[in-house]
Amino acid sequence: MTLHQLSIGDSAVVKNITDPNLAVMLNEYGILPGSLITLAGKAPLGDPLCIQTPETQVSIRKGDAAQIWVEEISE
């Protein structure tokens, strides 16, 4: 599943980032494979999305979120 398929409030572990440029940008924010993230919110039209880690919040485009493969954590 990709990040943009999560619902608001869902948590997941990043498994892979398929776009190398996006991977470099997210790495600067501490988001890399193995990171725990939560989908904190979506804009009214679904783009951009706000993802939260224990350290930061980052807004990304829906198209970029489709490049981030995650494994949802069931609670």
C-alpha cells in the first residue's frame, strides 16, 4: 500500500521510496525506510497531505505520497 491510501490518523512504517529524488528530500526530514509515520491530515481536495513523525510534520503532494510504500500498523 502507498502512503496516499492511508486514512487520516493511520500509522505505518515506511518500506520503500521509489523516487530517488524524493527519498533524498525525505531523508533530510528523517523519513526513510523503517521510519514510523502517521497521516496527520489532508487538504480539502486531498492534496497536499500532512505526515507526522515523532520529530516533525511534513506536507507532501499526493503524487509524491504515491511513491512511498508503507506497511500499515494495526492498532
